[in-house]
Amino acid sequence: MAVEKPGEQPEFEYRLSLAEISRCCGVTAERILIMVSEGILTPSGTTQREWRFASSDLARARSALRLEQDLGINPAGAALAIDLIDEMQQLRHRVHLLEALFLNDRHA
Amino acid sequence: MDYKDYYAAMGVARDATQDDIKRAYRKLARKYHPDVSKERDAERRFKELGEAYEVLKDPEKRAAYDQLGKDWRAGQEFRPPPGWDAGFEFSGGGYTDADHGGFSDFFETLFGRGGHFRAGGPFRASYGAARGEDHHSRIEVGLEDAFRGATLGLQLRIPEYDAQGRLSSKLRNLQVKIPRGVTSGKRIRLAGQGGVGISGGSPGDLFLEVHIKPHTLYQVDGKDVLLPLPITPWEAALGGKVKVPTLAGQVDLAISPGARSGQKLRLKGRGLPVPGENPGDQYAVLQIVTPPADSAAKKGLYEKMARELPFNPRAHLGG
């Protein structure tokens, strides 16, 4: 199978406008505004026209929309779930690090 | 084609009420939702659950499914009896609002293929040009590649709908340039590398999330690199110089006298070189390892220490 060459340079930590993040999520801008007001998304910039969403916001928005659709929760519930999931992931990472570093009995 | 036991998939009895089924779905959906669960096969379980619920929540589909009888076992070779669905009318072409991309052949044989495109996708009305779908995936990057930068081959399985709306998947090989100093959770956009546009519409984008692969020696914490470093009791007590591997090669590390197990020694700037920031650090985490007393001579040394080193690590326990 032929290997495709990248058409453009990959863009790291890209930023998205309100229109772009709406399109990427396949929802209207109104749904995005609700997620901003619930604190799920925190764009930089003062006016809506200047808003720029970080790449991590896109992941949070997609996750929130999936949770809303699949679990029948509202945006406030999704906001809570996402914060708790983030915290749980950080704790899992800490536990993993501590186990790997301090409960390591390979050399015992 | 394998028979699917939708009741077993949802953990409910065949005579469960619609309320029971909804409750079971909500409970399992919370457990296996891929955004929530870390279980290895969460995504597969969640899809199976969605398929089962799609059938059991709908009285028409459920009745049709029930008519197949209860003697089938999950995984059993299945052919629908002729005329099995006579008298049933599936509203909406069999599909409602769920994402049907991953439903099984079993489901499709029984309930047919409905809408041409997945609900919630970026497809607009079926006429005129439409932008291609965005694709989201993750890319696994080795720690050494993250340290030095690399061009990685990425294999993606891309779902595609043909003109009749049938779903198939195509394997796609792509080269992705990873800059040095990339860390876990960093996100990449490859413009125009997503799904092809419809009727001349522009292609979608490909979004990738970076995951640093587990390493045999190091643990990675953001841009910092941690290395469990075994040392001897005499190195800990007397101090000394030991050779330590780093991503850039071996370096000497000075251990001060009286080192403790679990102590973190910093090798400044030896972590991942994140662009525009101070580079990460490497930490050597000391683990004091005692040699086994597996010969008379070694036992003798330990006994000599026991006699000549007054030491009670349990004094604070009253021991």
C-alpha cells in the first residue's frame, strides 16, 4: 500500500474560532455557547469574534456532547462529569507513577 | 453470522420491563462509556450495549427479536428464518438516533440499513457540496522519538460510506512529523487529511492526540522523566558516583552520603525539550537494594554489622 505524504505540516496545539469548533463538533454555535457558559470550554479573547479555543477544548467539547447524548445528562452534568474524569485521570497517573517508582520490587 | 443475545448483553431477563431495560442501559452506559471507562474493551462493550439497547428499547424491534425464540446462544451461527419479520413494520428504516457505524451484521440483517450517514455527523442536506468528515485518532510515540523528534508511520482505519450508504473501512498509511519535545496529551491537526469532501466539497481534517508509549526504564510525567535507580546500602551510606542513563546518553550522578530510599535526585534539563519552555528534568528515584545473604561469608558480614552497628529503625514504634 502506498504511503501518503503529508500535504501540510502538522499543526501543534492549534486554536479554533467559534465557527471552527462548532463545525468540528457538528453542532450549532449555540451548543458551544452553552458549553462556554457551563465552564466546559474556556476560550481566550474577550469578544465572541476574538474567541480562540485551545485544542484541549475540542476534546472536552466532543466528550461533553457524547456524554450528553449517550448518558442522557444535561450540559451542567456533563461539565461535572468531565471535571471528575480529568481529576480521576490525573489521580490514576499519580498512582501509576508512585507504584512504578516506590512499589517496584523488580530489584528486590 | 453470529447470533447476538441482546438480553445477556444488557444483563436483563427476557421478561424485563421497558423501565428495567432503560435502567440497565443507563447503568452500563455509565460504566462502559469510553469517555469514562478505562477498561480495555470499553469501546467494544459500549457499542454492543448500544446495539442491544437500540433493539430492546423499541417495542417493535424487541417483539421481532423475541420472535426468533429464546433457544439461541450468543455466538451461535445464525440465519434468520424465512419471513421472520412478516407483520413487523420498522419505523424510520430501522434506525433511530444512535450511531450505527459499528452495529453488527446480525443487527443489519434483522433490521436493515437505514439512513445513509451517521446522525450528528457534519453532513448537511444531501444536495450540493459538503465538507468531508473530520477524523479523530491517537498516535503512540516512543519516548526516544518524543525526545529527538521523528517522522512516524501511522495506520488509520477510516470508515467510508459508498454511494449506496454502505459502510466499509479502508486502511490508510500516513506519515506524521513529530517535533522534538512532544508530550502526552498534545494535539495535532493535519488540515485536509480527514474524510474526502462530497460533490467537490473540501476534505475534512485529521486530529491526533499524542500518547507517549510506556518505556521499559523511564516513567514520564509531563515533560519530566523519572528513573527508578537501584543503589547499594554502602553507596547510600557513604555516597558515591554512579552512572545513570538519560535520554541523551549516560551521565555521572553524585549521591551524597546518607541517601535515603525514595529520594529524588534531579538531573536538570535532562527531560523532554518542550519548545518555548524550559526543558523538563530527569529525576533519579533512589531504591536501596540489599544483597542477599546467600553464602556463609555474606552472612558473616551481615552478622558483623548486626553486632557492630547499633541501629534501631523501629525506635519510634516502641520496638
